[in-house]
Amino acid sequence: MSKEFKAVGHDVAFLAVNKDDAVAQQNKLIEVCAYPLFQDTAEAGVWGRYLGKKDDIYVYGSDGTLSAYLPFGGPVNTVLSDPAGYVAVKNAILSAK
């Protein structure tokens, strides 16, 4: 998706935040991610601040404000391996200001 956006001139940044108690799984995530992976810590507590769960997606606009929160298993399909989910996430990103 990142390459698709870049090809049409959209500047979109992707990143993942690994849960603080999932350090052992981070290498598996690194192997499949083509974008930065940040490791949360108990001190930072990023997951607790945003109340997110595994595989939730947050879309921010270019001004840094939250444009869409797409919880995994919520009303919007976010399964990127499903063509409908891929399109739904892509459209949420395109809708961000």
C-alpha cells in the first residue's frame, strides 16, 4: 500500500508499535514489516494511553490529528489480506486530511 501511495504522489508514513509484553514476538513482526517498528515499554505505556488492542489501526492526518480509529474486529474491515479490508483501510487513509 505504501508503494501505491508513493506512486501517485501521496506522502504516507506507516509504523507499528509492538506491545510492551510482546518483545519476544518482535522479530516475527520485523520480518514481515517494511515500515518502522517501535517497541513500547512499561515506562512509555503507549498502548495504555490509546487503549488500543492488537491489530488496531490509527490514521492521522498531515496535521497530526486522529482522522480514524479502526479497531480490529470493529465495523470497518481492517484485514489487509482481504481485498475489501485492504480497500477500507486505504480509503480511510485517503480520507485523512
